[in-house]
Amino acid sequence: MTAHIVHFTAPINALNTAQLIDRCTQAVQQGASELVIKIATMGGECSYGFSLYNFLIALPIPVHTHNLGTVESMGNIVFLAGERRTACRYSKFLFHPFHWNLNGSVDHARMSEYAMSLDKDLDLYARIVAERTRGATEQLDIRTYLCAAPRILEPADALRCGMIDAVDESLQPSEAISWCVPC
């Protein structure tokens, strides 16, 4: 029984999502008994963050996510896919309002579509956080953080809010097999 560790230190985009899925798939195919994903990300695109969350929770082996230093924005959704979640003593989680970059001209119909999509992303994000932190001592007001007032959680806050199970430096066992994204 061997743990596989994936170091994900990248923005959440198409390329890095494909690489993370590939590394996790290879780990499962090689007989990993557990997958530890050590994350340091400033976040990224909503569609890829939700895709990674759905992929990770469907894996046939336990997934442990670990905050290496900073997990921000859509990184929180990827992080919450862990059955076990830990963070380094000197780490943080950042929740902040969504934003999109629009290039070129946009007509009314397209702007309406963007607004609907942004609202749906907000709803999905809030539902995942509520589900994965259910029963916590302190409830996170995700809609406020994502629409108006950002919030940073340090490890003690993250424990109270159910984001993490423990503060842990998560040392790397010598027998673990390691992967990196990006490679």
C-alpha cells in the first residue's frame, strides 16, 4: 500500500487541470492506496475548479488535500474535495468576489448569459462549501465573501469553519511516490 503525493502549485486552468487529472489517474492505475494533493494556488477558472472537484471526489481511493501555503478563490473548491483536509501552520485560505475578463464587444444576450453563469457558479460554490463544512462551529458566509467582502482564514479559523481537519506540516514519507503539476 503506497501513498502517492501530487504537488499542485499552479493556477487552475485547462492545461493544469488536464495534468492533475492525468497524474491522479496514473497514481490510481499504479495501485496507490491513498492520494495526497498538496496545493498552493491562487485559484483560476470556475469551470475547471468544479471539474477537478467532481473528478477528485469520484476517485476510488481516499483523497487527502493539504494547503502548502495559500489556497485562494477556486482553489478552495479543489481543496474541499479532500476526504481529509489539512494545512500547514503558516498557511491561509482566501475567499473573494468572482471576476471575469471580457475581451471585445459584448451584446445584451451574451451579457445576460455571463450574468446567469456567474450566478450559477456562485450558487455551486456556496453549495459545495456548505456541504463540505457542515457541522462546523463557525459557518462561512460564502455569498458575502464572493459578492462583497473578501475573507482570509488562517489555520485556526479554518479549523473552526470546517475547512480543515487538522493543522499538520504533512511531511513526505520516504516511500511515497511524488508527482508535480505543472511538470
